[in-house]
Amino acid sequence: MTDRPAQDPDGIDAKTGKAVAEAIGERLRADARREEPELPGRLRVLLEQLRAQEDAVEDTSPATRPFPA
């Protein structure tokens, strides 16, 4: 018998595994908060065109027009 706590197949006890998972989560949250770099000009133009097309479709969609009085 050993004095070590029971370990999972990867050799990491539950307390250490939880600490590692929390550290990874903190790092991912920090990375997600970083400011995104500016998009290349061509991609920015294409996204603007797509948004304009979506707005035009929504404006003419029967579901978005008010019902007749």
C-alpha cells in the first residue's frame, strides 16, 4: 500500500485536476477578453455588405411588417 491518495488513470488526483482545470479556464477567459485585431479591409467590406443584405431582407419580410389595422 502507498500513502498517496487514489489517482485517476492519468496519475492526477482530483484536487490537482480541479486546480489545473481552473487555471486553464482563467487563461481562456483572459484570452477571450483580449481585443480582437482589426479585420482586413476586404473582409470588413464583405461583412458590411452582408449586414446590409440581411437588413434589407428583414425589412421586406412579412414577419417583420406590422399587421394591417
